[in-house]
Amino acid sequence: MNSDTVHKKHKDLLFPCVTSYYEKPPVLVSGSGCMLKDLEGKEYIDFFGGVLTVSLGHAHKAVNAAVKEQIDKLIHTSTLYPNLPIVELAEALTNIVPGGLKKCYFTSSGTEADETAVMLAQVYTGRMEFIALRHAYSGRSMLGQTLTAHSTWRAMPSQIASVKHAIAPYCYRCAFGLKYPDCGLKCAKDIEELIQTTTVGKIAGFLAEPIMGVGGFVVPPKDYFKVAVDIIKKYGGVFVADEVQTGFGRTGTKMFGIEHFGVNPDIMTMAKGIANGFPLGATVTRDDIAECIKVLTFSTFGGNPVSSTAAVATIKTIVNENICAHVEEVGRILRERLEAVKKRYPKAVGDVRGMGLMQAIEFVTDETKGDRTPNPKITKAFIEEARKRGLLAGKGGLYGNVVRLSPPMTISKTEITEASNIIEDSIKNISA
């Protein structure tokens, strides 16, 4: 089949909602490291990492070797039977997570991990009401869509009435019209009034991404979580750190995003980058919280031996090769280039932000005139232009006006420079 045939079959056979960023997306057939190749042989720098999932690059030798060996031993058991990879993974995770979290539950996705975390918090506290953030994303299930605060990602009205959404720590678009640090972290302090006015006064917990992913890589102020979590604890809730996108070194220097903010979560959820592309989700918590679940439960695909093996190999590589430090170094180079692009194109580029290899460009109508009206049109033009030049990037933000840049964490300085040149050339071309 050629690309036209694949596109036609894709349109004819898949749900129409299975969409792409591109007018005519490349049909990808192979990859190595940070590079991908389409059906016609054109190569691309993968600067979205399979939505922050291919942590160590495509076809990573150590991960693939471990997986190939495991496939010849055992592919599936379900959690009704213990297996070696699942306990090796649980041990690896509990050795690297903060806060003394020692119990793991494995699923197939981040959505399931978040669902598990919410259930845990509700059973543990004996309460139902949960605080989430506006601009957050938590998956496709009914609860996931309710936790998600993006109308564009909701197929139906909120189904879980007990979820309340707090103001996001989105400094570039502060809901209060204030500037940090003079704002006094009003967005965090407003959580208290939210609890007092929209709940019964006692809550089950607070689920938040350390950096909002689909929301456009929104990075909160350094002390945001200290203030927010103190309020949550005051009203009896537990804190769930959603590390589905920020986990496993993506933010640089630290293994998990929440470690940059000086608080320890009671529960952590993770997926995506945990297994370099193999489907796996995990929920990790304290002993006393894990022990509150007394009913029977199992997960058919959670802790699958092959996915668990991939995760163990991924974590070992991240730790042994000090990937977190590498991410900090190349992420700084990328950020410096993005800041330079912002200065050269101050009209369209309203904001650049992020941590490590989780960087974003927010396009607006005219920043030079203080017009921060979201500009999804130029964002779409950038995505297409970059693809023509051999770079695949992501998109996000409530208004569809944010470019998300998150290449595999093994990307070289040379590849960062090449990608940065494409980014700048693309913006120059669409701004002409």
C-alpha cells in the first residue's frame, strides 16, 4: 500500500474522531533513536516522542533486547499469577519514587492509573469529592473526561458530579489578571474557597499534573504546590501527582516532575514514558492507603510480563546512563534557542515555557500590542511547515494554539540544534 491507500483505509475503517494534527499525516513505518521514516522513505526528527512516550528513542537496543528475550519466555499471565517482571518493576519503581511510596498497582494506561488513584483516595478518606485543575487532562473514560477540563476533549457532559475544578496556575493567562510573584499565589489560595463553597467541606483529594501536558506544558510557580497541598491536607484530602507525562526524567535533573516543587505526593500515577512505548500504567502509594482496598480485584493486562520487562529496561537505562542530567543539559540548549526565537518574532510568539525536554511555544495574535488572543491558525501552519522540513511536533492548549516539543530524552546536541533550526525557519516562513 502507498500513503494514499493507507489514508483512505484509515478514513473508511476507523472512527472519524481518530484524527491527526496534519492535513495529510505521514504514514510512519520505522524508527531509530530520534528519527522516524514514512512509507515514501522521508525521514523526520520525532520532536513529540510519541506524545512523551518514547523516552529513550525508537527501537532502543537495550529495551528491545530485553523484550525479545521475554517474548520467548512468557507473554501473558494476568495479575492472578505472580511473575518475575512485575515484581522487578515494582521494586524498581519503589526505589525511585519520592515520599516513601511502597505499593504498586499496574494497569494498561494513564487513564486507568488515574482512575485507580481516585478510587484509592475516596476509599481511604471515606469521601467522594475531588479537586482537579482547569486546563488539565486525565484521559478518555467517564471519570477521565470529568477530571479533564477541556471542552474539546469531552464527548459528553461531566458524569461525576463530585469533581470540582480549581483555577490553573497558568501565569501567562492568569485568570485573576495578576503577575507572579506579586499575585501572592491567588490561584493556589483560591482552592480553599472552592472547597468551602462547592463541597461539603471535607474532600477525598487533589489530582494534578506537575506540568499540565495537553493543557500546553503549563508550568506552575515553584511554590504553587506547597500552598495548594497544604490546603488540601487541611480539608482532609490526599495529593495525587499525575506523572503520566512528566515522569521518568522528562523534566530534567529529577526522575519525577513533582520533585521540583518540594512536596511529596500520597499517590502517584504514571504511564507513557515508563516503558518506552509499550502499554503500561502504574499507581504507586503508601502502605496504609493501599491496604484500604478490601474487595477482590485484578488487572488482565496490568503488569504484563512484556510491558513490565520493557519498563524495567527503560528505568535501568535512565538511571545507569544518567539521562536526567542529559535532559537538563539538552533541554537548556533547546530553551535558549526558543527564547531567542521569541525575541526575533515577538508578535506571534507570546510565550515559551517548560522544563527539561518538555518545552512549549504559545502563538498569539500580536504580543507586541499586548494582544494575547490565541492563534490556532498560525499554530497549525507551523505544524505543517515543520513537517515539510522534516520535524514532527505536538500541539495542545485549550485553544489549540500551543506547540509542544518533547523529543526522546536520548536526543543529541546535534539533533537539538538541527531541530531548533527547523523550528526557527518554520516560524520565519509562516510569519513572512
